Amino acid sequence: MDFTIKQAAKITGIPADTLRYYDKEGIISPKRRENEYRYYDESDITILKNIVVMKYARFTLLEMKNMEKLFIREPNIECNEISKSILNAKIAELKQAICNYQKIIGLMEELLQMAGSAESYHKNERQIAEFINQIFDDIRSGNLPSGSSAKSNKKDAK
């Protein structure tokens, strides 16, 4: 079955303008009819679903483009090495993001406990600011110590 750009946008949740951009950038190459209108087949929809997942996983456009090239090529050693490299880097990035989110959740939980009392918040205001600065620095530097967690840092904020 073939889908128009409007139908593909509805199925995938990707705006039509973004689909045109992806085509322009070579991330996906839908077929064209005689009138030059794009149309998407089932395999294109599958690729677009992959793109939605990769976008959610914080892949860059270049990473998505490279991964999509790998999906449509015959497997070989070069493809395997490129995909391993991209995936290993993305796994490390996502683990770091998860660590940052765990710290932020820890801070939010701590703030929730103080929500009923301005006195409690003001008593710990300096430690909370230090904790926020630590999270900020970790996010900006991209270097989180392995095994760090919100729980170990929450104790410091008390």
C-alpha cells in the first residue's frame, strides 16, 4: 500500500514539513509519482517509525541518517563496525542522561519533602543550591562519575 505525505505524517506523527526535510537531507528517500509527489510504502513507514524511536533516543540527524543507510544495505563488516560505534556512543550518552535524570528526581523528591515548610527549605537552601550546581556541572561537562546516583547526593543536600 502507498501513502501520501499527509497519510505518512498522520501514521508516524512526523509533520509533513519534517518529512520533506528528511527527504532533502537524504535520511529517507520516498518514491515519486509522475507528478513528482512523494509517496511512502510500507518499508518507508517502517523507516519513519525507526526515526521516531531514534529521535526519542536523542539520535542526531547525522546519526539517524547513518543508521538508516546501514538498515538498507547488505550487512558487512564495515556496516557492523559503523553501527557498533554509533550504538555504543548512544548507549553511553543515554546512560549519562539517565544518571542526570536520577539526580534531578532525587532533588525533586527532596524538595517535595520541604514543600510544606519554608523553614525547612531555607534551612537547606545552600545545600540545595550546591546540589543544583553539581547537577548543572555534570550536565554541562558530560562527565558523570560511574555509579553516581541521586541517593548518594541527596544525603549531601540534607
